[in-house]
Amino acid sequence: MLEPPKLNLKHKTWLPLSKIHPARQALQIATIEYLTTIYAEMSLRSARQKLQIAMGDYSQNYYAAGWMLDIEFELWDGVIKLRSGMHLSSWERHSEFLTLSVLSEVTGGWWYWGNSRIKFLPMEQWLAIYEKRRQKLLGEINQPGSKELK
């Protein structure tokens, strides 16, 4: 079985490659190593800018919005799916989320829209915001009278 690449990054949380077909494992490992090499050689500022641009491009390409409301949460959901080995809707999206995942690792954070502006947050701060929102949404779904399935 193939092993995940050795990234030596602080927030390393890669998907369990054992859940992926061997041919896709090899491609994924090669892509992760390639992207990590490229982005790790950038300055931290450049890598953060690249992450912001990639997030904005996704918003523009799929929603025709420079920064769609809550796009950072949707994109992080995609990164989580990718890292957990879940199937993404297309190879294009897989590639986009792989890029976002590597950039989040290299930069150690994520971009967030708050207080009417976009700002870069360290990973611990972003994960706290993400988890708080996730808990809020779960609470709304589980409210009595909710039309959503429990």
C-alpha cells in the first residue's frame, strides 16, 4: 500500500489513502508532492494570496460571485470530504480541493469573511469558527418542528 507523502507540516491531516483505488492513490500522492513542493517554495505571503485567489476563483466559477456568502465553509467542507476519502463530484473539483487542501497546509490557515472584510485566520482560529457554525446548523436541524431529517 502507498503511504501519504511526508509533508512535515504543522496541520497535516491527510485522507486515509487505503480507502482510495491504488491507481488514484499514486496520482493523488504525486499531485500532493508536486503542489507541496511548488507552494512550500513560495513566501508565506504569496501562498496565502494564492489560497485567497483559488477560493475566490471557485466562487466566481461556480456561483458568478467574487466571494459568495459562506463560500469558505463550503470549500472547507470539500477539503474535509477530500481528506476523508469521500467522492467529489468531478475530477475538476477534486483537483481544486486538492489545491485548496495543500495551500491550507502550507499556509497554516484559511480565509474567512468577517466584519465586512476578508481576513486570513490561523488554522486553530478557523477550525473554532467552523465548528461553532457546524454546531449551530446541527442545532437548527434538530429543533422541534424542523422539516429536516434528524
